[in-house]
Amino acid sequence: MDDSFPHTPAARTTLYLVRHGETEHNRRGIIQGGGVDSELNDTGRAQARALAERLQSAPLDALYASTLQRARQTADILARPHEPVSRTHLRDLSEMDWGVFEGAPPSEERDAAMGAIKSDWRAGHYDRTIEEGESIRDVQARARRALRHILVREAGRTVLAVTHGRYLRVLLATFLDDHGLEDMQALGHSNTCVNRVVCEDGRAWAELQNCTAHLSSAEVSSPA
């Protein structure tokens, strides 16, 4: 199956693809996924404020976020210097549904099971569905829908989208030129990281990847 993303606009479009700020589940190594709707903790809010200051002069025309509150809270903080910027929440930007693993704290059993799943992914078995959850192909399909929706509506503009860690790995591995799902594990996704992607004439390339230059002493975590 082709992992490419062919429908990039002719007009130069800039996307800031950002992961949400830290939550207590991130800090404790608990898997959140699409079914655990946790809030930002104090560190996560500080990370978002630092990113808002960094991006205050960026010419943002629109802002998107997943429907999960950790992404919406991050987006609300990022929007403040740009009001009245338009905001849209898309369910297709939400994190992977980790099924039976959601809410599970670190343990030998959990980590062994997760390791087996990731081994399957490294072997190219992206259709493997997590029990009561999604497969990587399911997430990829949502990422394609979300990006097509944004690029059709916002062609030629500068857009910021707040989403999630595993989702970002899948989206970037699918969307960027010269990448594929086999690269997703190498794509970092720290809390409030910035990926600045330029789309033009059927191409998409990253000017920044997993950039956290706005963070100093704030703790950064990136489980899963």
C-alpha cells in the first residue's frame, strides 16, 4: 500500500504541527491514547506558554486541534497572541486509540506487550489492530483525512495544528517526502515540539522537526 500523501496544494502552505503540552499521565508514563481525556499539568501549561511566546510573531491564519482537552488547552494558550484567529477542533486529529493499554501504568507485562506490537510494526505489519483499539493504518487514514481537510480549506495560508505523539509519528511518516511508515519510530515527538512543514506543488518537506528551542528547564516527556 502506498504511504504517500499526493494531494498537496499548488499554493505554498505552511503547517506548524505541534504536540500538546505535558499531562500527569505523560509524567508518570501512563498510556493515554484517544480514550483518556487528561488535562495539562503545570509543566504542560508552562510549555504551552513558552511556545506561545516563541510563535507570537508567526503569521498564523488558522488554528486546529484534536477534540481531546490536552490538545484543546494547548491550542487555547497558543491562540492568545493571535486573537481573533479561527479555531477548529477535528476528531481526526485525535491520538491513536490504544485500546486495552489505555490508562495502563508502566509494568513489565505492559512493556513486553507494547514491545511485541512495535516489533510487528518494524516488520511492516501496520494492519495489526490493538485489542479494542486501532491499527497504524487506521491512524494513517484519519491523518490523511485531517490533512486533506486542512489543506483544501487553508491553501496558501499558515496554519497551526495541535495533536498527539503517536499520531504525529504516523502523520509525518506519511506526509513528508522521502518518508514512509518504516520511519515513524525515528520521528521524535516531545511535548510542545514544533514541526514546521511546507507544502507546495505536490511536495511536502520539513523545515523544523521535533524542535523544542522554546523550552529550557521545563521537563519534557514523550512516552509511546
